[in-house]
Amino acid sequence: MNFKLNVKKLVQTSLMIALSLVFQIGFTSFAQPVVGPLVNMVLMITAALISPISAVIVGVITPLVAFLVGLMPMFPLVPIIMIGNGILVAAFSYCYHQPWMKYGEYYGVIVAALFKFLFLTTAVRYLLPLVIPKVPAPLVVALGFAQFITATIGGIIALIVIKSIKSIVKN
């Protein structure tokens, strides 16, 4: 039984990785305003319906693949984005999975978006210059407040999708 459960989670996680890569690679021309919310949505759906560990795996693989296919301009950004995704997943999962927390899923979206934004903004302003002395201004903007917006939008869409999936599965 345990093996079946692990295979099921592995398949589900693989599908979420594939979905996020379709969004990243297939919607490249739309850039951050579309791709950001969609990837954040996948991370939160994965955390809620599969497991936080599965969501972290998705959040680690997507920036690496983005770099490998040329969507992310600089390798030093890869671990920063990975950590930002992990923070998003951890914060969302903590709030979402607390039975005592009324409206935990909504708090989860806001807290996760805020923590990811704070980490990425800090990392781009203080950590990245240690490796890349002249961080391009558009990169600072892209990894600034826009991250809060894209994570919040992705979270709102995720909550709609999660509720829809749960109601379909229940019936």
C-alpha cells in the first residue's frame, strides 16, 4: 500500500512539474505577468493537494529548467528563485494545513506572497550583487514588488482551482 501511495505521489508531482514547464516554456512570450502567477498557482495547488515536499520539488526544478532552456538569464538567480519558491510553499502550506486557523488558505496566499517577495527583494539587492556587481535594473524590478503581485494572483487562482477539484472529487 505504501508503495502505491508513493507511486501515486510521484506521478502527481511529475504531472505538476510538466504543467509548470508547459506554462514556463509555452507562454514565454507573455513573460512574468502571465507565467509568474501560473507557476505560483501550480506550486500552491501541489502543496495543497499532493504535499508540500512535492511542491518544493516542483519549485526547485522549474527555475533550473528555465535556466537550461535560456529563459532565466543568469545562473546565480537559480538558487535564489529556488529558495523563494520554497519559502512560498512553506508559508502557504503552514497556513493552509492548519485546521485551527480560520481562513488559513487565504492567509496562506497573502503570507506566502509577502515572504517570497521579501526574500527575493532582499536577495536581489544584497546577495546577488556579491556575485554580479551590476545587477540590471529590470531584474531588480522583476524580482521586487511584482513578485508579491504574481504570487497573490497565482494564489487566488490556485484557491479557485483547489476548491473546484475538491468539489469534483467529493461528488
